[in-house]
Amino acid sequence: MAAAALALPALAQESLLPPGFNDTAPPPEKPAETRAPDSGAAEVRRPARPDRGVEGGVVEETSSLSEADLKSVPVAAPPVELPASSERDPRVVGAIDPVSWGLGASPWGPANGGFLSGLMRRLDTPLPSRWLHITLRNALLSRSEAPPEVNPVDWVAERAWLLLRMGEADAAAMLVAGVDVSDFTPKMTQVAVQSALASADPGALCPVRDKMQRVEKRILALTDAMCAALSGEASSAATRIEQARRRGPITGIDHVLADKVVGAGADTGRAATVEWEGVKGLTAWRFGLASATGLVPPANLINRAPPRVRAWQARAPLLSAEQRLPSARIATGLGVLSSASLVDLYSQVYDGTDPSDLSGTDAWQLRLAFAAREPTEKVAAMRKLWGEGNDPLQRLASEALVSLAASRVRPDASYGADVPRLIASMLAGGYDRAAGRWAGVVGDLDDSADEDKAWALLALGTEANVDLSEGRIEQFVDRDSSPDQTRSKLLVAGLAGLGRINSETATSLNRKYALGLGRENVWTRIVTRAGEKRQPGSAVLLAAIGMQAAEPQRIPSAHVFRALTAMRGAGLDFAARMVAAEMLSRT
């Protein structure tokens, strides 16, 4: 990651802490830059209920007053408190029903929560697969009971923290909002601050101000000023922001951006001018406050930011569709945005473009992909969109963008070299049944390379009836021209992991081509057990751990095989197929 980009904590460098091990994060050194949340497990304590009765000590203090005086003193109103029936259980926090999403009633099962938390901190992002990202996000968002050996609030914080690093600002905010502020631990407070900034929502900082004294003290004065402005207290906000400017440790653009929020939140008469010249890095504070006031940081800062920051920008509510579109493509390639969400964004761009300027734009090509009169015109429009960008995330975004349109094309071998791209696009959007309809025409393709890739995608990503004999697989391997026969390794590992070929065929191919599928280590044994015990959350998290790499070519075939086997064993058959097909399509 670029050094000048958003400074995120080196959570992935932390060791796995044994259950019950406590440590405390150092105080912040920079304004709201993301740092590793506290990993100490503070006990969840609910505030004691105030006793509404009059204690004897109080009577003694007022014993000099007469009984009549006492009767004339108005009784103080009882403090406002949350009814016990309205308090939420911090042990069960989530935004989606895991059963409805194929994750079972208990995605994490009885796995050690401290161990899982350590895995989350060690996971590098972005993930090498869009569908692996989607599946892991759903597991992290699932509403289920916290596993043993972990503080339940810290468990929510770990999940939200990983989601933030994956670019899932909205998903992280959902988890943070699911915990009562009174239950916040120091770790949860830190994550809540980062979630508010990633979501471009400075108002979300206000409920946690009392908790910030310990872990985010440096930004407290500026937070107080912004919250006063957002509450309509113009004079108080103006006074506080001036005091912070004179006395506070935060100066420069970080203070100016807070001043900008104050001016936007209340009628203070303040008009802060943001000058980005000389700014070398884009912190969470700078991104969050700029986006909250409708500002777009300079291109040199945005372009150097890691993909997760681009995903945060893709959903910033005050930015226009045109401003969000470049980042939305990256977010779609990551898996943060769905294909439908990207199509909707292009529709907004289309509606906001003058008709005389539409011709030749991507928005126009997308319209043709859906609505052109002739099928050949539709595929030609898709071909132009597939050619957008050489970056892997951009290619994935283009495939996802036209996935629905591709699913409406009638199978025909005359499309030639476009057939593998059509199938890859359908699978990028999860239209596996539509892709499976192409099984009958793949064998009629003139070019053997096109036939091999289309066949391999169908064999991995669909349940279509295609030739899966050892001879057909050997034919693919013998014609494979990829470096170090990467495609062949991914194909055989995928077919074996998905159970599409039996163990005898997999063993024979493994020995013949030295694919290394049988290698074992600590990770392979742990991920295998997660699949056998049908723990979908643990299985997909461990799969992500074992498949950490910038490119599919760098992932050992044994890891692909074990990861897919575990996901399938845990009931994630569809997701496993999509991951396997995507890995092959990216090579």
C-alpha cells in the first residue's frame, strides 16, 4: 500500500493472542488516523441503576431544615434511563439473518473467539476474489451469538474493523449501531470513530464523545465543536472551534476541515477555505470530513489511496454520481458494490448527461448492451465495456456491470472469442444457471483456446452437464500456455475442491502434473476441520487467510483446493463455485 495513503493499523502483523490476554493500545498520535483498536477484553458492564430512594446521609445533611422546608423543596425528576426491555444484547449483533443467506444458525459455531479475532487482525485486504469478499462480508454481518472466549462487544468491534479494511463502510456502521454506547469498550470506541469517518458521517461521533476521552482524546475538542454545530448551537460551536485552533494539538488542514463541518452544520457565519496544496497523505479524518461537506480530495491523493478508501468514496452520500463513478468501479471489483448497484449508478449518469453528449459514453454503451435491437449489437457494446481499463479490479467491474445483460443473450457459438467473456460476466453477477445454458454450444467454438476457457468456467462455476472426464481435463492441461500452468492448477484444484471430480481422478492428475494438491500444514488442517464441523463463518475466514495474495497466480493450488473443500463442506457450495470460476477467469 502506498505510504502516503490512508494510514491503517498494522493489525495483520499482530500475533494470535491467547484467550484472555489483555493489552492496551497506545494513545493516538495523529488526528483520527486509523490505528489498531485495543485488543484488551474489557468486561461488558451496564451502568448501575440509580436508587430513587432518599439515603440516610442525605437526610443528615439537611437535618438543619424544618420538616416544612423539606416539604417545600421540589423533588428532582428521576434521571432518564433506557428501559431494560429496550436494551440490546451485545452478545447477538448483526444486520442479516444467517439462515436466509445460507450461513446456518451459528456461522462461527463453538470456535474460539479469541483465535478468530486474531485471524481477522491478520487478514490482509483486499481479498484476491470478489466472491470471497462477498461471502466473508455476509458472514461478518450475520446476526448470531458471539463465540466463546471473547468479549462480545470486542467481537463486534473486530468484525466491524475488518469490514472497514475491506472497504465496507456501511456494513461496519450497521454493526457499530447494533451495540448500545453504554456497552462500548475502548476497542469498540476506536472502531466507532473510524466507522463514522469512513461513512462520511461526523454526526456519528457525537454519541461516543464521553467514551473518546481515553482513546481519541486528541480529536475531542474538534469533535465537541462539530457536534455543537450539528446540534444547532452556533455560538458554542464557533467558540469551541476557535479555542481548538488556539490551544489544540491539531492544526493545518485537519483543523480547517473540522471548521468546514462547523460552518456547514450551523449558522456561525464561518466560511473555511480548504487548501490541499502541500498535503501528502489522505487520512481517515481528512477523507471523512471532506466527503461529509461534499468535497472531493485532489486526484493525486485519491489515486494513491488504497482500494478500501475508493470503496468508501463510492458510497459517500453528498457526492454526485459522476464524482463517485470511478471509485464505484473499484468498489464493484472488490465486491463492495453489487452489479445492480453499479448499473444504477450508470443510469444516474445517463439521466444527468445531455442527450447530445451521450453517444460513445460508457453509459450509452451499457444502454445498448441491454436495449439494442440486434443481439450482435448488444455483444459489441459489451465488448467495448470489457475493454475499459487494464487493472484487475476494473476488469472485474466491467464483467459485473454487464452480467445481467449477458444473461439475456441466447447461446450461440458464432460469438466466438466473446463466449468466455459472456460466461465470465454472467458468473461475476451470480447468474450461474444462465451461464450453464451455454454448455451445449461451447464444443462448437472454432478456437480451442476459447473452447477451453469457456468449458473450464462452466465446469467450475455451474452445475451444467459438461465433459469432466480425465481425458478432457488432460486435454486442457496439455494446451495450457499460462505461466507455470497456473490455469491447469486452478482448474484441477477447483474441480477437486468442489467435488466435481472424484478423489481417484484428482490423485491421478495431481501425480501426473505435480500440482501439489496434497500438501498439508497447520492451516490446511484447521480449515478442513471448520468445513467438517459445518462452521461457514470460520470456513470462509480461514479460506481468506489461506488465499491471501495480490494475484490468483500466487496462491498455492493446495490452498485453493482446501479452501473450496472447506467452504463446500460448510454448506457454501454456490459461493465456492463462484470463487473457483473467478480465480480462473482472472488468469
